[in-house]
Amino acid sequence: MPDLVLSDIRKDFGAFRAVDRVDLTFAHGELTALLGPSGCGKTTLLRMIAGLEEPSGGTIRLGETDLTGTPPHARKFGMVFQNFALFPHLNVADNVCYALTIAGTPTARARARAGELLDLVQLADFGQRRIGELSGGQRQRVAIARALAQEPEVFLLDEPMSALDAKLREEMQVELRLLQQRLKITTIVVTHDQREAMTMADRIVVMSQGRCEQVGSPQEIYHRPANGFVASFIGRANFMSGRVRNGAVQVAGWTLQAVPAPAFIDGSQVTLALRPEKARLGADLPVGNRLPATVTFLRDVGATRDIHLDTPAGPMVVEEVTDRGTGLHVGAQTQVYLPPDALHLFPAEPVAA
Ligand code: ATP
């Protein structure tokens, strides 16, 4: 199956640009998550891919075929949206084979296909149930089976787990991912939940204000954020301001080595980001790259503990596994070590709250 390619896709609502010059390739069989805060344009982008929204500019191609002006029903894309929109007056099997029946598939064949799909989503014994007699997770699986009935070339899901409680959500994320891997179907999932994106996706597209901020594997996005927005939106980060001097960074009068610093022009103002679990406290710290710190708050969250610090570079949070036991208490004076290879540097910019 060919790749799905978006080139220079834009969407304007009056004077407001909701999607801004997006170039993306969705490789066959990959699951891509469109991730970003509310209003960043994820749904609008997905709706353009589905054909439900007309782009203001750019093209959408599946291999050699230009789909930009093709209506939704002619795209052979399967869709699952936030509220599933199942037909309450039909039973489970009829919901799944509805589109096939409407398209003129003989009843016996449509029923056989519904049976296969219900088996696939582990609802083989539920065909005769009414929709009202299903749990949220079961309804979601019916919606997935229904969307897969016509063997779509691309599978589109918009916040498919949003109606489910936290535990079921996590289970369904794994189930959906396993199903998608088994079917090897190109899939695009819109979500604002980074854990959901990290759990399911081969590739994450981080969006902000209609633009793609970074495209990469979950590991790339987390360990090598492209800018301050991505570092703050994906996972947690401590931010500091500094200035590059002689290949190192001056932060509040302290000199810190950072692996990417030599790549910056001397004198440039930078933002430093550090994941809380990368900082280290206590004895036996390496020489250099330390800041004096005072413990201001301790928050035990079970397997890990957040240690809030006051440092010359500003407040900082360090995450430690609780069995490491630093023996710190509020008010304790300590030193925090900032590993040079864990300090991400970006040109100075405002970061998302
Ligand atoms: P959420 O996670 O809240 O669903 P989103 O990232 O999916 O957000 P979109 O629904 O794509 O965001 O909306 C992007 C922007 O475009 C928003 O500012 C929204 O208000 C605006 N927008 C969306 N649809 C329309 C429309 N039909 N007319 C005018 N503005 C719109």
C-alpha cells in the first residue's frame, strides 16, 4: 500500500489560520499520533485527511493518487470519532456490517465479515447484543470493528479513548496498538494525551498553533526535543536561562558544560531544559556542573519522589526513585548535578506553561 503524503496543507477559517503549511508523510503500516494542546489544529488536520474539511491550500496524495478534492466516501478511509456514534436501534453485528449492507454486499457475506471483525476485537459472542447493553470499552471496540469493515486503506481516529475511564483507556491503547500491528494498516490518531501517543505510536507529530513542531519516534521526541515547546509539552522539564560563553553556558553566574553548547554562537542567549529524572543529588557527584540548592518541598508519589529545590538558576524539580533514599528534608542545603549530555539547549524563547 502506498504512503499518504500531505504537502503544504493549510486551513484558514476566515482570517484565522488553523493549520499552517504542514508537510507530512504517513508511511504504510505506521501508526502516527497527532499530539498537541487544545486548539492546535489536530482535528482540523485529520478532518482534511478524511475529506470532511476542504484544505485552503496544499495537496493530499495516496501514492500517485491526488485525493485533495475527493469526497470522504470515495477515499476508503475508516474513521472512529470521539463519541463513536453507533446506531442504538441496531444490534452489534448490524452496526458492524451496516456500511457493507448499504454498499450492496450480499447479507451472508456482510454477516460473515462482521463475525470476523467481532472476533478480531474480542466481541465474538456479542453480535446480538443491543448497543445500550455494552460497556464503554465494548462500544469502542464495536466502533473500531465497524470502521474496519470496508477494509480501509487508512484508519483515522480522533480522541478514540476520550469517553473511557483511565484504566480502560490504558487497556484499549494497548489493544488498539496490537490490532493495528496485526493488520499493518496505516493509522493516524489524534490525541492531546502524551502517554497515549507514547504508548501507541511509531511516530509522533507534535503540533502547536497549526504547525508541526517536531516529528519523531516517542524516544526521539522525549530525549531530543527540538525546542522548548516540545520539552515542556512532552514529559516534564526544568527550564533555565543562560548565555553561551566559550563553548559553555553561563547560568546565574555559574558555568555549566552542555554537550550542544559549542554549536551555539558565542554570546547567544539560550534556554536550557533538563528532565527531572536526569538531575542528581547527594554525595559522590561528578566534578563540575553543579549548583547549590535548598530543598523547598518533598512530594512522595509512591515509586518516585519529587524533590523541589531553590537554586541560583531558579526553582527546579528532581525526580528520584524512592528506594535511593537521599535522606533530604525541607530546608536541607545540597548540591544538584546537571549532566552535560542531559542539558538541552534552545535559542531563548518563551515556553508553554
Ligand atoms: P481539541 O484538542 O480541543 O479538539 P484541536 O487541536 O483538535 O483541539 P481544532 O479542532 O483542529 O483543534 O481547531 C483548531 C483551531 O481552529 C481552533 O482555534 C478552533 O477554534 C478553530 N476552528 C476549528 N474549526 C473551526 C470552524 N469550523 N470555524 C472556525 N474556526 C474553527
